[in-house]
Amino acid sequence: MHNITKLFDFIFYGLFPKTCVHCDSLLKEGEETLCFKCQFTIISYPFSWGISDKNYITNKFQFRMPLKKAASFFVFENTSAVQSLIHDLKYKGNQNIGKWITDFYLDHDKKTFFEDLDLMIPVPLHPKRYKERGYNQVDVLCQSISGITCVEYGKDAVKRMKYTTSQTKKTREQRLKSMEEVFAIPDKKMILDKNILIVDDVLTTGATVESLGNTLMKNGAKSISILSIAVKM
Ligand SMILES: [Zn+2]
């Protein structure tokens, strides 16, 4: 590294010291986003990304939507480092976390997961929420993945028409009812005959992803797969 860059870093970090998004301790050299101690506590999704057509997520969607395959980076637990990551990503504008996840966790084996997929589609936010937040929390993650795989990022392939509240306290029937006609596809040619990967931040009930996937299938998608940052198991 050039001395001038080192000097800049020295001054910059002196003025704006970076802290761990989970425990708030000052980050040391080599640490980014999370301190190594917190990073060590992260629970990875305990299923293979290479053989990904049968695992916890594909089982979860059985009889709800035909899935080609599914994977997740992490397991979501309350008060965990993963929860802090997602919180910073969604509510504190820390979009760099998407890049950090691909840099640290998208290893060679995981990259094979993307080989037979064509198009990544984020779970879209309603325009009102998009305006409040200014970004979709999976944008940077998808852009980073797209940069190192052959999968295109269809950022605006699907529009969200309905503003839905939290799905977790509703019954399955109520959830399905409230998710009817939530999504619209402005340009159907874009998804026609494509192997689509839906990207979500945290998978819980899966009602939103189920509705999105079924909308895509009805409109001519070839297959649906799922990737989440974290899944509640
Ligand atoms: Zn920490």
C-alpha cells in the first residue's frame, strides 16, 4: 500500500473509527463490518449449495410452489450477529454488507449454485417503502453476485403493487389472501423461459416469496429457485 493511502486511512479511521455492527467494539486491522469474535459466532446454513434441490428451504416450500433449488448464507437467530447484520443493512443504510457477504462467504463451491440460473429477482419493496429507505436491501448483494457469476440482475423485473404489513402473526389462509395480486410484471419477455432466482433477506413464513414465485411461474418463468441471506429454522 502507498504511504499516502496509509496516511489517509490513518486520518480517516482516526476521525471515523469503524465499529463492529454487533458488539460495537472498535474494528482492528483486517476486520470489516463484524469483529472476528462476532463473525466466529455466525451460523452458516447447514446444507450444501452444490446439491441444493433437497434441504430445509425446499422442504418448506413443498406443495406450495415448485422449486428448482434453494440455499441461504446464514441461519437467523434473535439477538445474533446475523440479526445485527440484517438490521444494519435494512435500517441503517449499511449497504456495504451485501458486498461484505459475497466477499467473505461466496466461495468457489457456492458459485456452482448459480451455474444453471439466468436471472436474479429481488423481493421488491412497495414504492412507498422504497422511497423511505432509498434502496432495496438485497441490491448490493445481487450486484456483487452478478459481477462474479453469469446470472443477470433483474432489479426492476417485478413491481410491488400492494403495501403489506408483517405476515408473521397471520394464519396461513390470511397470509395467502393478503398476498394475492401483490406483484406485477411490467415486461413479461424479460422472465419468459428463464430460470429465476428469487433473492430475499430473511426467510420466515415464506409467504411473500411463495406469492412472488407463483406470479413468476404464471407469467412464463421456466423455474424458480430461492436464495436468502438468512433463514429462520
Ligand atoms: Zn463484534
